[in-house]
Amino acid sequence: MRLYNAHLRSQAPPYLEPAAEAGDAEAMYYLGEIHRLRHMGMTREALEWYRRAAEHVEPYATLWVSSAMLAATVAISLALPKEA
């Protein structure tokens, strides 16, 4: 987490991944953040890390998962044909 907070995000994953795989929700959240920020938007990898962290009741990850679900719902509703 220190590497992430020191703006050395690109160096953090090798240290965060073992912790995340061992069930550390905070490490999962930070991996999601790294993927999202690296690609300047939500990616499948970021959402997957957020989802895993949310399953461990990580509050910020839960917000990102909820936000992604809401965005998907809105996109789907806008793509549906309008009823006459």
C-alpha cells in the first residue's frame, strides 16, 4: 500500500497480488484502483478486483461495483427501443 500511496503504482502489483490472493480486501481494492487508473477508466480487470474486494465488505470497492452496475443498467435502458 505504501508504494501505491507514494504514487509508485506501477511497482505495487507484485506486492499486492499475493496479499489479494490470500484474501486481503484492501489489496484487492488497490489492485482495482491500479487497473482503473492505468487505463483511465473502468476495465474488466479493475471491476473484477473491486468485485472480489466488495465480497469481503470493502466499502470503496462496493461503491465502484455499484457505480458500474448502475452505469450498465442506464446504458441498457437507453439502448432499448422506446415504447410507443
